[in-house]
Amino acid sequence: MLTVKMLGDEIGSADHIRHLPNTGETSYIYETGDFELEFIIGKDGKADHVNLVNHQ
């Protein structure tokens, strides 16, 4: 179980936070050079999944 608090404690504040109105989830995005690391947090406050996106 990964929570927003755990993300903040381990890797700091997200560079961007986007609310996903269609699902009620929130995306916490971390810029990591050529990539974005995106944690999708569900309504329960826990990570549902993680995306790694190339900035090409």
C-alpha cells in the first residue's frame, strides 16, 4: 500500500498534481529528466497504479 504521505516522505512533493474528474482519482507527477513518473491515487488515498512516460 502506497499513500500520498509515503510519496512525500520518500521522494518529496510532486511537480504537478492533476485531478481526474472522470474517475475521481488524482495523478501525482514527478519530472525525472526525460521521463515523468506518474502515481495514480484512488479515492481511498492509495496508489492504484504507476505510469512512466517518455517526454519525446
